[in-house]
Amino acid sequence: MYIKHLSLAHFRNYETAEVELKPGVNLLVGPNGQGKTNLVEAIRYLSTLSSHRVAGYVPMIRQEQPQAVVRALASFDDRDMLIELELNRTTPNKARVNKSPAARVRDILGYVNSVTFAPEDLDIVKRDPSNRRAFIDELVVQVWPRFAGVYSDYERVLKQRNTLLKTARQTGAKGSALSTLDAWDQSLISYGSEIIAARLDLVERLRPHLFEAYQSIAIANNEPKILVRSSLLGSAIVQSDEDAENLEFITITDRQEIEELYRSKLTLVRPKELERGITLVGPHRDDLVLMLGTLPAKGYASHGESWSYALALRLASIALLRAETRSGDPILILDDVFAELDAGRRERLAAMVANNEQVLITAAVAEDVPQQLIATVFRVASGQVTNG
Ligand SMILES: Nc1ncnc2c1ncn2[C@@H]1O[C@H](COP(=O)(O)OP(=O)(O)OP(=O)(O)O)[C@@H](O)[C@H]1O
Ligand SMILES: [Mg+2]
């Protein structure tokens, strides 16, 4: 699929913008701070309801405005669809598909698929587990949009269970509090196991694509492989993301078995949870280990290898979405990456992405972008987009 037309109103530094995008490569050029990333962020947000820059959405609403609007006319094989999103500072956000209001904002997930690669992605390889969970979870939702509901149910149960644990800690764990806790455990186990099983399934599906993408971008004979560490296993009680390295690897994919492990680990950690007032077991505690050959990339891979790994994760995501969803090629967004790549990797990346149905590239100067990717060019200056 590709986006034919993008409209922005009061989004970040844009007052309004009307951009006629083309299939193939669209290059956005302009000096720093002009609105290049803001524009691709709008598309990314419409596609995943998450940003590569902020956790919430309020920073995306233009300063001193109550509301931002992002509207995209997306072209699929056989039809066009208009996807609209309204971000409101004080009232709930709203979405429309072909002008009909969506019951929930998350109902727009699955229409516009996109994969973004940006320098921040190095964090997936190098930094704490939350970055890797965000990577895999965003992909799970893109492949199976109904998981947006499962994640939000899990978050809700987790929050309520944590509140209950805190209350129980203050009042002393008594009978009634403990039986309420048992009831929440059921929901936690059910949603949490679904998430764990989905992550494992996805990691398995991603494996061949990751292998291929890494070989193509790094031209190194080194095998990337993702392993999943789980708080469900063993007797170690992991109290924060800092000691995620003590977790064991999980390979079990059977839902029933995962649920049983979950239940027995919850029993084991119950005293600790009551003492701390937080939930210590579940997908919110788990981690992915990005292996390169026999060593984890985090802490061992060189800077260049880490870059190749991060890029390979995104290219593999593209290949997976192409294979597993009905909307064909997702839109590939390359935000400010060419300036950071050496000549060899620039050329290899260009060769790999040139045929994607639509690619959006941002760069401060066009010279950083390989010649073969220079097709449709837009100039971006103080929140204005012009053909150039
Ligand atoms: N909510 C907002 N309201 C108004 N302006 C905003 C808002 N959020 C961000 N901006 C402005 O947008 C500009 C940043 O735009 P953007 O990140 O798109 O730059 P860029 O063109 O990608 O630059 P670079 O080449 O440095 O990456 C900043 O000047 C920032 O102050
Ligand atoms: Mg930028």
C-alpha cells in the first residue's frame, strides 16, 4: 500500500500541510528543525499509534492548539481509503475510516502499515529491555491488529493488580484482599500468556527474514538470532529491568503450558510482590536477547554491527509484514539514517529498499542519499512542504 495524500493540521510545527506523495521513493530535504521528522512521525503515528520520539501524543499537538489532525488517503491494490485521526489535548481522541467514526481509535490499526528506521533504533540493540519489548510488541500489533486490545487489557489488569498489591501491603494481606488478588491473577495470566505466546510466535516467523536482512546489509557471515528471556521461568525473582540478565530463556510455545508456568511462578513470588507492591512476573518484565553468532549484541557487538543489527530488525519487519499481511509492502520510513551510514551500507540499503512500494526518506542534505533513491523530492522549511 502507499499514501497518495497526507493532510496535517496543527500537528507539531505544522499549521496545515497538504502533501501529494508518490509511490516509490519520496525524499524530504531541509535544514535541521524544519519539520521533516514531524511529517514522517505523523504517518508513523497513524499507522502504529506510537511515535519513535515520545511516549504520549500530546507533544504532537501544535503549541497552544487544542487539537491536531492527521489525514491520509491510502491506496491499496483495489481501493482507496481515507484514514483520519484527531488528537485532542483535553477530550478523547477520535478516528474515522472513510468518514465513518471508528468505535475506538485503535480500530484504525492495520490499515496503514509502516516500518520506521531511525537512529534511535540503536537503543533496541544497546539499551534496556523496554526498547526491545516496544519493538516486538509494535510488530505483533501490526501483524495481528486485534492484539492492540490484548495489550490494553493486560496494561489495565496490571495497573489494577499493582494498586491492589499496594493496598494489601499497607493494610496487611488479609483474606478478602488475597481472594480479590486471586481473581486478578486469572486475567493477568490469561492476557499475559497470550502476549508471551504471540511474541514467541513472531520471533520464530521473523527469524529467516532477520537472517537474510543481516547478511545483506552487513555482508558478514554472522548469524543474528533472537532469544526470549522470561520472568515465568526458574526461581530467580527479577525486581527491575536492570537484572533482566538473570532470566532464563523460554522456548515453550504452548499456551496451556505457558499459563501453568505463569501460575506457579506467581505463587512463588507472591510474598515478594506483597512486600514490594508491584507485579513481578509477566511480559512487562521479559526481554529479548539479540544474539550475533554466539554472543549477545548488547555489550559485545561493535558500533557498526549494532547499526547493522538495528537496521536488519526493521528490514526483516518489512519482509515479515509483506509476507503476513494483506496490505502488501508497508511504507518504509528512513528518518535521518543516511548521514550515519558508511558508503558501503548506504549503497546496500539503497539497493534493498528501492523497490518497496513507498519509501519516505528524510535528510538534511540530498547529497547524503544515494543517487538511485532520488525520485520525488520535497523541500521542508519552517513547517511548509514544497515540491522541489
Ligand atoms: N507541538 C509542537 N508545536 C510546535 N512546534 C513543535 C512541536 N513539536 C515540535 N515542534 C518543533 O518542530 C521542530 C522540529 O521539527 P523536526 O523534528 O521535524 O525537525 P527535522 O526537520 O526533522 O530536523 P533534523 O534535521 O534536525 O532532524 C522544532 O523546531 C520543534 O520546536
Ligand atoms: Mg529529523
